[in-house]
Amino acid sequence: MNFQQQEITKQVADTARNFAHQYIKPHVMKWDETQHFPIEVFKELGNLGMMGVFVPEQYGGSGLGYFEYKTVIEEISKVCGSIGLSVAAHNSLCTGHILSFGNEDQKQKYLPKLASAEWIGAWGLTEPNTGSDAGNMKCTAIKDGNNWIINGTKNWITHGKTGDVAVVIARTGEPRTKDNSTAFVVERGTKGFMGGKKENKLGMRASETAEMIFDNCTISDAQRLGEVGAGFKQAMKVLDGGRISIASLSLGIAKGAYEAALQYSKDRHQFDQPISNFQGVSFKLADMATEIMAAELITLKACDLKNRGEKVTREAAMAKYYASEVAVKVANDAVQIFGGNGYTKEFPVEKFYRDAKLCTIGEGTSEVQKIVIARESLNG
């Protein structure tokens, strides 16, 4: 793997960093307090090509790779994890699924609008009673002539209420049988498709998380993505990229918390000297820096494999697992370095602390990642 950062990656980093500081940072706490989903920000990111990072230029996207994608998510998340999360879900889940498994007509129809952020995307796999147990989904799609009728509820869906188009995985076979689910594209405004409860969350509060409800929602077979029964296999491949997304999100949060703590340790004085002079603080900073670098190297390895089209399931799970746990630990240590100030909303680390926890849960919990890593390692 070449560790030399390409010029295009540097340019993407500068653009994302400047945008985040100019258009996101001034509003972070207001959006967090009010749970405001700032859709106008995503439209502007679409204009910059950051809502269609992987989409080929022929469909209106940027046609870039995973190093650039990691950089976009990371730089935005150093300022606000909520915005980073929404950018990631739009790019890697909804848009990524259509890009990977859609036919040419579907790509022509949806990718340009998603890449420009004219349309915001959602992706529905999780249900109230089936998180990791996706083979037992209750949301069903039943064939009716040339149509499919979808019934059921998806929850914990990023952009579940606001998204203009959703990729939905519904059960088309018997529970717990092989190849029992299929993916579909459903547009907002389709009769029987609606948003439900919006979650009131601990962190990531400016990223909309809500139910999607299907009540005799009838769609054409032309909305089916790939073969009948291939939905779960498609979802697992999409989640390989999604786990790189969460690793990148985790890195951004960890770096944001670390940089804030590093600067505070230099500015804050006790006993006539900066607190960074004290071993109890400096050793924390040393651990934080080391763990962030280790997480970044694993994530870069996964990005490199994905760019080369090689199998990445184990490395993506490793990156997601390790980086998310590092984000939680680094954010916790950052709050500790800030002391009482770290527990208030006047300083940035309490938000990093709240946002970080989601990274150990979304796209498969840390425990699920260990299962994936062990299985892939044992199967060789």
C-alpha cells in the first residue's frame, strides 16, 4: 500500500475541511440542541461533489475512490459527527447499493439526482425486532402480477422521514431460509410509503434517524434491484463499504476530540504551568495519538483493498470495530483532560463524547464485528 497521499486526496481534504469550518462549525450546537436536519448543507455538499463520491462522472458523480471518501467523512466529522454520518449513509448505503446492483435504467434514473443531492437517500435493513437477525425480517414484499406489495416497518433509518428515495430490503421468502430477501428502490410519495417516529437520540442529533413504514405499498417490478432472493447478499457487500464509512466517521470524531484536548492541555494552566506538562495528561495524549494512528492504518488498508476490488470483509470489520472503540476511548479521555469544562456544552468534547458511542453500534455492533473477523480469519 502506498502511503503517499495523492494530490487529488489533498485537494478533497482541503475542500471538505474549509467547508466544514465555514458552513457547519458555526451551527453545530444549535443543530444538536434542536435536532435540526440541515438539508441545505447537503445540497451544498452535492454541489461540491461530496454526495456522489463514488458515482462515475457519466452519472454526474465525482468518480473518486475510497481514500478520497475516507477523507471527506473524516474532515466533516472532525467538526460534526452528525453531518459526517448523514454524508456517509447517503454515499455508501443508498447510492452505493444502486451503483453496485442497479441496472442501467435504474442508474440513469437515480444516480444523477443522488450525486447532486437533489434527492437525499435512505437505506432500510434494520427492523424493530431484527437488528443483526436480518434473516428473520418481518417486512415482506409479495409478488402481485408485475408489481410487489410491501408491508412492514424499518427503524433506525438515517433519513427515514426526509429521504427522497430509499433502498429497502424486504423478505420475499420464508423466515430463516436461504436467499429469502430482495432489495427494492422506493420513491417518497409512493402510496403506502411514509416516515414514522423520529428518534430522540443521545448523540448524532442533527442526523435524522426515523422509522419507514410500508402499508400495502405497491411498486413495479422495475423497482427491484437485482435478482429475487439476492437482497441479503447485496446488503452484506454494501455493509463492507458501510463499515469503512463508520471507521472514517470514528476517525474524524477521535481526531476532533484529540485536537481539542491537545490544544486545551497547552492553554489550561494549573500550578503556574500548562497541564500538558503533567504526566497524567501527557500520557493520555500519547495513548490517544497512538490509538488514532493505529485505527487510521487499518482503515487505510481497508480502503486500499476496496479500491483494488479485492475482498475486504475482514479488514472492513476490523477497521470499523477498532476505530469505533478508539473514538469512544479518545472522546472519554478528552472529556477527562478538560475536567469540569469537558462536561459542559460550552466546550466541544462533550458532543464528541456523545456522538462517538453510535459508531460502536451502527453498521453492526462491535460484538458483531468480532464475529465477522473471527469467521473470516478461521475460514481463511
